[in-house]
Amino acid sequence: MNLFAIGDLHLPGGQEKPMSVFGPQWEDHFEAISGRETVMPGDTVLIPGDISWAMQLREAREDLERIGGLPGRKILIRGNHDYWWGAISRVREALPEGMYALQQDAMDLGDLVVCGTRGWLIPTGESPLEEKDQKIYVRELGRMEMALDHAARLAGGRPIVAMLHYPPLLKHQMSSGFTRRMEEAGVRVCVYGHLHGAGIQMGFTGESGGIRYELTSCDSLGFRVKKINFL
């Protein structure tokens, strides 16, 4: 099995949300996404959030079907703009065949185990979090621990790949509660999204603390799925 990732698809969800307002590169961006010739039916594609602009699950169904039509098994987590994502049981029931949703838990893929949660803004030395964001940050750390604990129980020594929507580290801030917990759990790779435009330059791609970090928002990848080396 090959592992790929691409996030932040931002499909319209029945909303008037043309992504081309963010630049001509977003014109018909979903049609431009490669993978149809690259991803094989037995492969897996990780999609780290911001899937659809829909506000309700019923409005997201068409977008989910479009993603389901892409090759390979697709595994999703929630992003900050996925307002349609409610109770995880209802989300899972609505997914087309071959699509799966993670929410502070893990999934056995055979060659590896993948776990995931949304994450949140991280505090930096220059910009500590406001009280409201700090509470969410602490809550999301707890959810990450739950996902990692589940992954560790499944893995049995096999590689663990973690998926977050928010970046767990930045070029100028090379650690956070998320990175420390992943290091303790022996995570091999972490994929994340959320960053666009000029913000892409803030994201870290490379190895830190024994973990390979991959920024996979679709515009950061030139709208091409990225193969993830998990060995």
C-alpha cells in the first residue's frame, strides 16, 4: 500500500464560495487535483480537514461523493471550517464506500496505523494564547492523547502516522504540546494542513524530534497529492 495526502479541499457545499477569489490557481481546483493516475485502488489518501464549506451534513453529501469518486481509500479528519461535521456517528454513516472519518481515534491500515484530531493554534514565545484559545488548546491536547493511545494499542510496533488539521509546529516555533506528545508516542510521520497563501511559508516540512512533518494543504502542493513515506 502507498500512502498519500492532500488537505483543505474547500469544496463548495452548496455555498457561494468560489475559491478563485484567493487567486487564479484556485480556479476549478478540484478538477485539477491529481491522483487519478497516481493513486491505485489499494492505496490510501489522508485528507486533513477543511473538506467542505457546507453548514449542514446534508449540504456536504455532494462534496463527499465527489471525493469518494477519487481512487483509493480516503481517511478524513475535521478542519476548522467543517461546520457540517457534527456527531461522528452521523458523519460516518453519511460517508461513501471507501471513506472513513477519524475523530480523536485511530485506524489500522495494515502496514501502519493512522490517528488524528483537529488540533488548534499553538502558543509561541512572542504570542501566548488568549484565555479562550488556551482552553481549546488544552482540550485538543487531551484529544490528541486519546488518538495516540488508541494508535499505540493497535500498532504493535508498526509505524504510526498522525494527522492534524492545524500545524503542530511552525518554522519559528519548533515544539508544542502536540509535538511532545507525538514524540513520546513514537509517531513516524505527521501530516497537517490549514496554511494557505503567504501562510504556507510559516509551515515546517522536514524532520524534528524524530518525526517527519508534511504540510499538505492542497495549494501548498500545487493541487497534487503527495506521497508520504512512512517507513
